[in-house]
Amino acid sequence: MSTPTRITHLVAGSPWKGTAERTSEVYDPATGEVTGALDLASADLVGEVVEGAHAAWLEWRDTSLTRRAQVLFRFRELLNEDKERIAALITAEHGKVLSDALGEVVRGLEVAEYACGIPNLLRGGFSENASTAVDVYSMRQPLGVAAIISPFNFPAMVPLWFVPIAIACGNAVVLKPSEKDPSAANAVAELWQRAGLPDGVMNVVHGDKEAVDALLTHDKVRSVSFVGSTPIARYVYETGTAAGKRVQALGGAKNHMLVLPDADLDLAADAAINAGFGSAGERCMAISALVVVEPVADELVSKIVDRMGKLRTGDGRRGCDMGPLVTAAHRDKVASYVDAGAQAGAKVVVDGRDGDFDADGEGFFVAPTLIDEVRPGMSVYDDEIFGPVLSVVRVASYDEGLELINANPYGNGTAIFTNDGGAARRFQHEVEVGMVGINVPIPVPVSYYSFGGWKNSLFGDTHAHGMEGVHFFTRGKVVTQRWLDPSHGGINLGFPQTD
């Protein structure tokens, strides 16, 4: 067994040179081997990094939009050149297969491309002669230091949802990635330096709750962007806003796919496999509840089972279809839901807890699992499992399916599969969910739209990337101006009136 590699913070463009009082282990989830020793930041260190970022921001905010765009374009090129290496880092620490990891980087790359248009995105408005000889115009200005707290399931893409836009808008960034798979964040941050970003504008601190709390309460942190579970999202939102910060906290999900009897069942079966088991189900947009309107449930389940039998689970570097879960503890938690579902009366059609996995060592594997006859009230339905467990819920009608989805406390993503345009149009109007797919199982918006859910899937008013992202990382200012010519003058104590 090789010696674990030290992984440390990136501060002002360079690896941190201090000695950490605490560290945590980073695993290769396909083998179970400890591959890294991660430095965990103290609250004092977080404070130092924030102060340095604030000092860097005072110069970066005055950098021209042309110069910012040049840095963004260069970063985009470097990220594109380095995407395979970053994908390999993701697979080594998260476990998702290489093709999925590469897709993650490419989706993040799209946000960087969007941010390259920052001179246009930050254009203000101008009204000449709003009043006689009075002009009014608007502008958007950066906030200051933006804290970004990202999850383990997308160690590159989620930071890339926020960082390029925050930087393009003129802010400095302190990123706190997941301690489970930290290396991709470091690799992406290094590209910013190579792109010509000034030291201190982009920083990475690794840590746990101590680091998070320090970011949430530091007086020079102006905004907090978070993606993670709903309980932690609520905590981040409540703590950050209590400290006077602007917060967007994206929480968990229980995403439903409603299949109507007229749907193409082969297309629906493929979609259920892709959306339920991609990235081992560790996606906030994964389909975990398959809501099937009778009388087609038996046929659809049969088609899904047939496809599941052809999937290979194992090391993501070996061309497998699905990789491991991120940790042993998470594997055990996911596996426990299968038992709980069976004990509650559901039918375990395909049990992925035991099987032959294409990997060396003791990896953290649960193969694709299918549970039928699931009902609300069962933990396998009510909870966000965040693993490769697909639950089938049978309903008698469209209305019953819609009511089931709308009654769920989460509102992140949903999909409908049908060949009926009227039903699809009605669904997109009536469903109480933030992102909707029509014959699209994972309706993640492209970069120039915004990502975010409703209900317990989002705390705060602003979604990620797109124009909502630009607005989140800036403040609006309106200027009213009058330049008097020599013929004007005199005193008037009356209230100014528009004429």
C-alpha cells in the first residue's frame, strides 16, 4: 500500500505551507484504499484566507470587464485542455466512471463559457431626460468575498456553477469543497492562476464544520453558495442570513418520473436506467421514484429488469457502467434502505447488495437495485437515498401521480414520459417542481438558464448560474445625474418633482 498523498489548501495562488492540526482520510472508493491525507482548516486559518481574499478583491473589482473576460477565456481554454486529467481525479476519489466524470467537467465548462460574456451580462440601462436635463442609469457591482461550499457528488461541476460567474462579476472566492474528494477542486483552482487571475482572488480551503461555520460568520464574507443535503442547506441558510449574508442554499431531492400509459416504454425504460443509476444514484437530479400509471407497470418493470441485467458495476477506470459509492458508511446506509423497503412490504425485484464487482480490493459497492410496489410512508420512498435504488410506485391515473409528486416536500426535478402533448403541457404547468423534463429524465438546465428547485430543495430566492447567478453575485445601483449649464441656478426648497 502506497503512502497517502498530502492534500492541502490553495491560498493566494500557492499551496498552503503550514502544518495542519487535524487531517482526514481520502479514499479510492473502488478499492477501499486510503490514498490521501487532507489538511483541515481551523477557523483562524479560514479567517486569514478571507482577509487575504478581501484585500485581493479591492483590486480585482476595479479590473476592467475586458481584462476579466480575457482571464475567463484563458481559463476556459485551460479547463478544456485539462478536462481528462480532472475527470481522472474525480473517478479516483468519488468513484464515478470516467465518462461520467468527463461529462461533469464539460457541463461545468459550459458555465465558464457563459461567464466569458460578462461584458454583455453586466450591461446596465440608461434613460436620457428622465426629467428635464436629468439622466438615470443603472449598474451592477460586485459584492466582495463569495464563499462557496460544494458537495462530494460533483466535485468539479458544482464549484464551476458558481466560481466563474462570481469571479467574472468582480468578486473574490473562497471555495470549501467536500473533504471526501478534494483534489478536483484544487486542480481547477490551479488553472485560474495559470489563466492570469491575480493572487488571492481564487482560494481553496479544505475542512469540515469548523471551516463552514467560520465562512458563515466572517464579517468580510458577503455571500454564501451551498449545495448539499436539505438539513445542512437549511442550517447554512439560517446561519448565513442571521450573519447578514446573501445565501443561496440548494438542498436535497426526491425526483419523480411520471410514465403515462401512452409513453414509449422502451424510451422510458432506458431513461429510468440512465437517470436512476448514473453516478451510482449520487445525483441531486437522479430519478429515484418511478411513478407508473397503470396498466403498463408490469411491462415497464420487465423492460427495466432486462436492461439492469446487462449492467456491469465496478472500478470506474475499467469501462464499467456504474462505479462505487463514495464511502463505506454511505454504502451501508444505502444498503439499509433495501432491507427497510422489504420489511415495509415492498417487493425487491433486483437486489444489488451482493454480486460480482469488477474491482480490486474491498470497494464500496451497491449494484443497481429495483424495488416495486413502493408507497408513501415507506422510508425507501420518503427519504433521499442518494444511491442506485429505484422505487416503482403504481398509480391509477395522471391525477393521482401529479398529486403524489406535489405532496412531496422536495421540489427539485421531475420528468414526464408521454406522447400526449396536452398531458405534457398540463404537467409542466401544474407540477410544483423547479425543473421539469418532458421525455427528458434529467432536466438540468443549460448554463444560460438557471439551476434550482422549489420547496425544501432550495433555501433563498436565487438559483445557480444563468442571469440569476449574475444577479446573485452583484448588487444593483441606480444613479440619477444632472449637469447644469450656466443658465441654471437659484434656490428652491420644494421637493424635487418630475416634469
